[in-house]
Amino acid sequence: MRRLFPVTDETAIRSPEGGNGHDWSLDELAAAYAYPELGPGPGTPGVWLRANMVSTLDGAAQHDGRSQPISTATDMRIFGTLRALADVVIAGAETVRQEGYRPARVRDEFVAMREAAGQGPVPAIAVVTASLDLDFSLPLYTSPLVPTLILTGAAAAPDRIAAAEKAGARVVIAGDGVGVDPARAVRALAELGHNRLLTEGGPRLLGQLVAAGVLDELCLTVSPMLTAGDAQRIAGGPSVAVPARFALDSLLEEDGFLFSRYRRR
């Protein structure tokens, strides 16, 4: 049984035993995870960056280098819903390699919703990489429905940029040096018309986004597992000087898995 517990200033989280839960359809999940209204007006954000990550009870973001072993079918259903809502999915190169990323596919159940939102049939995939050490013969680059984006720095090797473009990818310069500047990457994607942004990590990329202060929302699945070991947390890298506090927006529970949604205060 899936249960969603909306959180507001006036209501507390209801316990699973409260009898208020019900099975949620994909349409209801899409409504529950809808992006805020975006636009140029005052008080309205022009672009929104959310992250979707999974963690065990003891803080592991992966098991044996991948997130799938600590996930669940409902987590993957939400994963698909979040992708269907996004204009672009951002991932670090190592995550793309480890998780075997493929082009986003058309989801029939979301076609009408994306058309109504003025979106294309699928989100673009944006790969963040300094070295462009990627296999450009893979379908992610050669046969996506919309061109895969490569976010890199101005000092990237010209031959690797040429290889990416020859495969069909679009290279976007989002940094003055070797790497990518997170704030500049967000601006560059917005300039391409991508305002609903979703990042799936990995931990190094999420840590950079957190440190740069550009993350607006975190959708975090808490897996009821203990893995021990030395797996990465959901965000890595240097700590921030003053931690940003996020507010809990909603909470979904199924079989001990918690699917939380936090927004920047």
C-alpha cells in the first residue's frame, strides 16, 4: 500500500497506521511531484533544479557501486515520473558509466502531459564531464530522440569535443577551465529552454551543486537497509561553510521505504 503524507505548516505527518493511505496512480504521482510555477515574474523562479537520490539507513548511496540494489519498484516508478516531468536530466560522467545510461524513452502515459506543458517527447540527457572520457559509440550519444548534451569546460580537449559532436551530441561550455561551473551550467541549460532540471547525481556532482548553492529541491528515497562498508553518501566533496536548511514538503511510504521531498526554505 502506497501512502502519501503531505506536509504543511498546519499539519503533521500522519503515521502509516492512521488509515489515510491509498494506492497512487502515475497521474497522482505527477501531481504530487509537480514543479513549481516557473516564469519571469517577481517571486517566481525562472529555473528549478531538483535532485533524485536514494540512501540506506546508514547513509550509503550505492551498493557494489550501483544504486539499483538499494532501490525498489516504487522508487523506480517515482524515478520514471520525475524524468517525465523534467526538461533535462543531468548526470555526472561516472554515474552515466556505472549505471549504463541509455537515451530517455517515450512513456505513453506521459505524452499528453508533456505536450500540455510545452515539452518535447522526452527529456534530454546532459552529461557533466571535464575529460569527455566517454564512449561516444553508445546509443546515448548516437541515437537519442533528442540530442544528448555534454556539459564541459572551455579547456576540454578539442579532439574529444569533435568526437562528441561527430556522434551527434551537443557540447555546451559551462566553465572557463577544465571543469564545469554549476551555476553557469544551470544558466546554460535555461538559455537552451530547459527550466525544469533534474539531476540524478552521482555524489560528486550533487556535492558540487550543493556547494554552489544551486539546488532547489531534493527527492530522497530512504531505503530500510543497512550496508556498512565504505560506500559514498549521496553528496560528496568539501563541506559547505553554512549548511542550507530544507523544508519537508511531502512523504510517501511503502514497505518501510520512505520517499521524501524537501525544498529549499
